[in-house]
Amino acid sequence: MTATEDVLAFAAAPHAIPAVVAGHAVRLLGDTLACGFAGSGAPGADGVYAAASRMGAGDDAPVLGRGLRLPAPGAAMVNGFQIHCLEWDAVHEPAVVHAMSVVTAALHAACHRVGGVSDDEALAALCVGVEVACLLGVAATSGLRFFRPATAGVMGAALAVARVEGLPAERFGDVLGLAYSQAAGTMQAHVEGSIALPLQVALAARAAVTAVDLVHYDLSGPRDVLEGPFGYFRLFDEGSLAGHADGLGRQWRIVELSVKPFPSGRASHATLGMLHALGAAKCAALTAIEARVPPLIARLVGRPWVEDMTTAYARLCLPFLVALMLTDGRIDPRRFTAANFNDPELRRLGAMLRVVVDDNPDPNALFPQDFTLRFADGQSEQVSVPVTLGAPDNPLGPARQAEKLAFALSLAATPPDAATRAALFDNPLSLLAGRP
């Protein structure tokens, strides 16, 4: 079998998800859905919902945080945007893929459209979709050119949807091909801090549902879309599935995902977590912060503070994020306003940060990160961050996770009712599975 055939066989096969893997998946699902609720109140979310509403009438699936329903492709699109727009969604750091986001949005819509599936079916589809998205990321050897959460995410999401839609195994290749044919999204939106960045996740979620719909109506897609002459690893990323695809089904990469404690780019979290752990008194005494980071960190969040920056840019602007952390002890999405972008005291605090690029040769590396802190009394302190808060080796813990979920739900355009809120905390699979 080729590596592509291994992926397709894995995607269509029955899977009994081990209890430990299931525990991670359920925790990450609750986190992802909570981000979707929070994103319903974010800038741009109303516009995305309005645009999706024009694409056709129907009530297949609910839109998170709105108390409204849309046809499955539209619901996937809106929920995909809302899950990613606050930069709060889980990420597989070695793959540099927000692997839950597109998969959850598309799968949620599909499960509801078919009238609901069992928790086990929803869980297996979720784990399969995340696995495929992560696989494409870890197999990449090049730096980010295309926006990998969207380009890898649509591939995993489409195969996850194919499972719950009941397509026969022999059509999964067509699903993958038609998902690939719609794959899009580049890092230009990231560089510019454009709202197109979460829109790329939104459109990928819609494309995943659409790929399955096309196959359902007997359309076909190209087959050699991962390893072919114009396949994924020729056009989107350099790399190879060799040595990666043969472990499918024996280890599950969903357990390797990191949860984000702060609604900002993951590349900012080592700095923000370090300051959070430092405590208010020591933060108040800081006079300078030097961050020595891999090239990818500097590229993603080491951007300058500009007065006319957008909220999407600000979520990726480390000086602004540092200023908020030093002032508030947390990152609050409601603080991303023009008034705060132009606040002289926040500007003064952000100016204390200096980002220095280290000699890490890995274009996808996020760690290690090292900091030199200087204080008003002339003392200095060296801090090394080998792994960020929220990573599997440094988890948030139940209390911090519950705090995040509660805060996220408080930001929803329409707060969830008591039953939905309870399900989000206790059994988020029931919300994904779409049972009446």
C-alpha cells in the first residue's frame, strides 16, 4: 500500500478509541466548543453569519452562541470562524496545526444534519480527522507558506465528515481529492493581521462538508493528492508521509495537542505564561524584558506595535500582549480596541520588550525560549521556558480549564442555556454528536 492508501484505510476503518485518548479528546472538544461560543461575540462574527445566511435556507445545525441554525455548510463556516477568530483554539505545536478547529466545525454540522450519531461514532470521527490534520503537519519539513490549519484541516475534516455521513470506504479517496481541490489559505493573512486568517478556517470547514456532499451526489475527485506530482507535498508543503503514516491507529496525536490559556497567538504564550507565573509584584518592578526565541516565534508574533492595527493583528503583536498581561494579569478579548492600541501607558509597557532571534535551524520550532528580565532595583533574572502552559507536559489543570470555559461562555453573543452549559462541562460529545 502507498502512504495515501494507508491514510484512506485508516480514515474508513472502525476504531475503538482507548480510554486515555478519549479523555484527552473530550477535554479538547469542550475547550474548542467554548472557543466557538466566545467567538460569536467577536468582531466580524456577525458579518460571517450574515454571509452564510445568504447561501441558502435550512436548519441543519446550530451556530454556537447564537441560538440559531443554518444549513450544514453554512453552520460549519460560521462555527469555524468563531472557533478560531480569538486565537484561543487548541494547537498541535510540532505540526503547527490548529487541528481541532476545522474538524470540529465541519463534524458538528454533519452530525446534526444526519439527525445525530452515537458518542462513540462522533469520538472516532473526531480523532480520525484530527489525526489526519496533524499527520500532514508533522510530515512537513518546510516552514509555513500556506496556512496549515486550513490546508491540513480541510483534509482531516472531510474524512471525518465522510465517516458520519456513511459514505462507503471506496469513496473516501474522492472525498480527500475534492477536499484537496478546495484547499486554500496562505500566511499572507497572518503577516497582515487580516480577519481573513480565521475566515480561512471557516472556508475550510465549509469545504469539508461540501466535498462529502459532492461525492454523495456521485462526483469524483483526483486520487493521488498527497504524493502526486501536483499533490499536497509538492505544492503546499515540502515533506513526505514516509515513516509517519505507518503508525496510524496505533498512536493518536490528539493527545499531543496544547490548550491555549490566553486568547492570542500560541507563539506568544511562552512570554505571557512566564509573566503570569512571575506574579503582579515582580511584574510591576520590571524595566526590561529580552526574549530570545526561534525564528518562527519572531515571525509569528514579533511584529511591531502600530497605532492603526486591527484586532487580528493585535492578537499576534507580542508587545501589545505583554502590555495587557502586565496591566491586567490576563488577556481579555474585550481589550482589543482602538483606544487601547493608542494608550500611552500600554505603549510604554510594551516598549520594555525586545525580541532576539536565536539560531534554531528548525523552521517549525516554537521552543526553547529564554528570557532575561531586568528590574527597577538593578537586579536581573534568567528564565527558560522549555514547554508552554497548556501543553501536554504542562497542562492547565482542571481549575484553570474550568475558568477558561466559564470566561469563554461569558463572551458569547447569546449565552448558552443551562442544559447546553452543563453538557459543555460534563459531556461535550453530546453537543458534537447532535442527538435530539
